Amino acid sequence: MTALSDLFPDGPRAGDAGAAVLDDHHTAWRLREMIGEPRANTSSIRPLADTTQLIDMVEAARRTAVSVAVPTDESERTPRRPRRRVDALTLSAAVVAVLAVVAATTVGGIQMATASPAASALEALEADEAAVQNAAQSLKTAHDRLVADIDAQSADITALRGALTSTATVPDPAGGPEDAPLDVSDDTARTAVLAALDTYAAGLAAIVVPDLPREYERADIDEDSLVDVGGAIDGVQERLVALDDATAEARALRTQLDALRPPADAAVDAFAASFGPMAGAAVARYPDADEALRIAVSDAAVRIAGADLWGADGRAALVAYRDAFVALAAEQLRIEIEREAENATQQWGPQNGTQTPPSSGSTDPTPVDPVVPVDPVDPANPTDPETPPDGDTTP
């Protein structure tokens, strides 16, 4: 056994001479103070399995085991189908079908070989004639629709212009025959819409729809002559070109017609919108009229703003507004006449059968006959305040 002196011949290290020898108990005590008591090393002990019970379970499973047979490759093979016998009926039908196809092919080949060029050209002629008929029918439909639209729009312009001019002004109930009439509609908007309608009408008049080409009829030709059939084909091709040109012209006229309406529509809409301010001005101008008549004028203006003036309903709305305006002005005149008569009666009332008008320092004692009250003059179109004007639905 090797002694420590043999392992360390030089003796202890010089640095260890003055080192204090540490006590293991002191160190353990210091560690407990700093860290705490050491944990108990308690390892879980699992009980051993019951060997006898496991052996019994294995033996019981072995005794009750069922043997499984492994299938062989021979059992998976599909049994062979027995050969079918030849069906005479099916075979006969197949042979007949093949013979029919061969016969049809042979006949078609013979016909193609023996067909004349004139017959083929005649078939091409018939196809071109069908195309001509279709193109002519389409052109006729477009032509008739274009003519009908031009006539209908011209009639709309005439009707609307008449309604605008007839409802533009009315005679002043308070004026004479020589006095200027009252404006029912806005003069600026009315002038603009009439100018737009005139431009619209001039544009319609400038559209000239050409006549339709004459209907195609095949001339008498020799259908067995290639020259005659070829000439007929050339004529049909020329007719197709003419129909295409006429169709393109009809499309151009349709585009020209559709471009005329939008400016007129804008002017008509602006004219309809002007009735709102005009109704407000009329109500303010005749403040003493009955409230029902004032409401009737405002309602008629709203109806015009929401109506289509191109149609009959729009033109009827213009007439209703004019009538409501006339009734409002006549009612105001009637009230003013009654007020003037009442004021005159109060100022020149009878005094003992005589009436002395006021004078500026005059002392003429001559009696003056009393002024006979004058009945108020009825307006040209008297209106009952309880009865709304025509076309007004306000109670």
C-alpha cells in the first residue's frame, strides 16, 4: 500500500500551512441555516407482479385459443366462365348492320361520283336565298320600328308644345283687355324648353328613312345549267351586299334619333322644376285668398314636378296648375273689391238722408245725395271658396 509520503514527497503545500481545518459538522450546520433541512430520499417501491396469476392467465388463453386457417392462393382464383354458345340471331343482326353500312357508303360514293356540278351549285343558291330572306326580314323590322318611333316622338313634341303655350299665361282678372297677361309658368324656363323642342323637331325632320329594297324573287333559270345557276348565285350575293349596306344605314339613323331626345329631356325637367318657385311666388302675391286655393296651387306644382310632361298625365298637370292659379288670382280680386266697398261704405255712410263729404275748409251747406253703395264686380271666373278648382284633390 502506498503511503501519503510516497505520493507527496514534498509534504503539504505551502499555501495550506495556515489554512484552518473545517469541521464537517460545522459545515453541515451552516448549510442547514442557509438552505434548510435536506429532503428525505424516499423512492417509490412498486410491488412485484403476481407471477402465479400471470402464469394461470397465459395457460387459460392457450387452452381457449382457436386455430386460424391461412387461405391459399388456389382459393382466391376466380372460377373460369363457361364458354358461351354462338347466338345465331345476334350474329345475323350484326351481319345485316355491317351490310347496311357498306351499302349506304357505296350508294353515297356513287351519288357523289355521278352528281352534276349544277346540282351542287343549286344547293348553294338555295342556301344564299335563305340568307337573303333572313336579312330582308331583319331590315324590315328595323325600318318599321324606326319610322314608328319618329312619328311617335313628333306627336309628343306637338302635344307638349301645345300644352306649354296654352298654360303659359292667363288674363289678369284685375286688369283690362289691353293689360299684360299674368305669367303662369316661369318665362325663362318656358323659353328654353320651347327652343329645345324646336331643335328636337328639326332633328326629327332631318332624318330621312330610305325605302326598303324590293323583295327578292328568283328569275326563271335552267336548274340543270351550271351557267344559269352560277349567274343566279352572283345576283343573290349582290343582294346580300345591298341588304348589309341598308342595315348599316338603318343603324346609323337609329343612333342619330337616339341622340336627339336627351337635350330635350333636360330642358323639360328644368321647366318642371321651375313650378315650385313659381307657386311660392303666387301664394305670396295673393295672401288674402282662401287657404284651400293657396294649397291647391302648391299641390299642383308638386304634381308637375313629379309627372312626365311628355305624357297625357303631365299635360293634365299643367292644365290643373293653370286653373288653380286663375282661381287664386280671382279670389284675391274678389276680396280686394269687397274690402274697398266696405271701406267706402264706412267713409261715406248715410247721415239722415244726406251725406257731407269732407272738404278742405269749405262751408258749402248744399246737401249732397248719399252715395249709393256699388255691388262688387264679380270676377270673370267666380270661384266658390268651398269648392276646389278642377283637377285639385285638396278638400
